[in-house]
Amino acid sequence: MNDNELLIEKVKTQKILDERAEHDLAKYVADTHARIEALAARLELKLTYGTPANKSAAA
């Protein structure tokens, strides 16, 4: 396998976060979401991922 440094670091980070979440996917996602929210607040960003722009269109 031909991995670059960025991919290797990404995999290492994912393994660390998985261990912190005790291999619980729901906890992993919740922890990741909390980190993203904290980073967005610190950088004064408004993230809208995962939310339909027009909620009535999604129904």
C-alpha cells in the first residue's frame, strides 16, 4: 500500500479517537461533533452540514 504522510496521520488520529470512544460508534460521532462545534465557535464559523436548507422540502 502506498500511503502518504497525511493519510497515515489521519488513520492514527481516527484510531486514537476510536479508543477514546471505547469503540462505540455513537460516542465517536458525538465526540467528533462536539469537537467540530467547539472549533467552529472558536473560529466564528457557522456550519450547516447535515441540515436541509429548506426543511419543508425535506418532508
